[in-house]
Amino acid sequence: MTHPVTLITGASSGIGAELARVFSAHGHRVALVARRADRLHALAAEIVASGRISPIVIPCDLGEADAADRIAAALTAESVEVMYLVNNAGYGLFGRAAELDRAAQLAMIDLNIRALTDLTLRFAASVIRLRGGILNVGSIVGFLPGPGMAVYYASKAYVLSFSEALRGELGPRGVRVTVICPGPVPSEFQARAGVTPGFDSAILNVSAKDVAQDGYRGLMANKRAVLPGLGTKVIPFLLRLFPRDFVLWGVAGFQMRRRRS
């Protein structure tokens, strides 16, 4: 006999760790996936100490080709199957695409797109069978062209489009599919991306805890998309008012000012 589990990637810090706390607080048993085993074990211990169900810890680099196989094997060994899948793992890099390291940008695609898609397709059957859900962590930048972070913006556009299409396919089968699109969130993401927080962070900033809570509520309410904070809700509306060339010019100018800062 197998038992349901919520699989959360990128769970060692930031939004992922907060999502693990939120799902656990609502009675879910969580399986935590990230590279840093020490952080996963510390988070698991915290969850147990709070009286929640003991998490499954799966240290794994999702950038490796066999990552999904290893995750599936670990879940099978624990006699659990995925009812809810939370695709949170991802990173960005700041700079012009032609000047950034090519291998690092391809690795970003592997994590932000390939791994998310692989896990979604791999566990879709159990999510459908258990009538669960999929929560994909996108970004407000998925609505925008992104000179200065071209590959990252494009990867989040994929997450947005894939999530909405998947919702159309799986919704009639009783599966919730939600994409959450936060703005800048204070976390390790900025340091890894090489980004210095600017006025966008001040305007669009929502804490990782609030993003996680909004994402959980949105998934359980079967919302198509969740945009945490007033600023992020306004951006998609404003984009309808301006030509795409103007938006491209505006993003490029903002990113270049960030480069000089």
C-alpha cells in the first residue's frame, strides 16, 4: 500500500523551504528535494519538532540527467506516490546572453525547464489518479521579454505557458494546476544571479513566506495563476496598454541601469 506525498523541489531555502513549511502545516507529508543535504535535514528536523509528519529527504542535483530516476526510486523505497508536485527549483543569471557562460545558461535551461517538465510528466499519472495538483513556481518576468537576463526570462515564459496548457489538459480530469508568478523575493536567488536589488525590489517585494502561503491557497482554490502583491497584479494589465517594442525598450533600459549600479 502506498501513501500520498507532496514533492517539493528547491526546498533547501527561500520559497521552497517556506512551501515545505506551509504544506506540512496543512497536514501534507512532504518529500524535500535539493542539492544541499544538510539544509534539507535541518528543515526536516524543524518540521518534525513542530509536530508535523516526518518529511522524506532526497538530496539530489536536478541538473543531472538521472535526477528524476533517483527521485522516483527514493519515493518508491518509501512506499509513497506523488499527489501534489511543487516545481520550485530554478535560478537566473544577470548579463547579456552572448557574453555569459554558455554552459551555465544551458544548465539553467536544464533546471528551469527540462527538470520541471520531466518531473511533471513522470508523476502526472499518480497526480491524476489521486486527483491532486501541480504548483509551478514561475515569475512575473515570464510576462516580459528580458534583455539582460534573456534566458531566465524566457525560461519563466515557458513555465507560464506550460502550466496554463497543462491546466487545460488535466483540469477536466480533476487535477489542479496553478502557476505562481512572484516579483523579486529576498532570497539567495539574487546573489546567485548576480543581481543587486533595485527599486523593483522595493515596489514588487513580497516575502518568501507570503509567496508560499499565497501559492498554497491558490493551488487549493484551483486558481490558474497567482500574482503575490499589488505590484505584480498590475504588471500584466499594464502590458496590454503598451506596444511590445516599448516594453522591450523599457526592460532593456532598466536592466542596463542595474548593470551600471
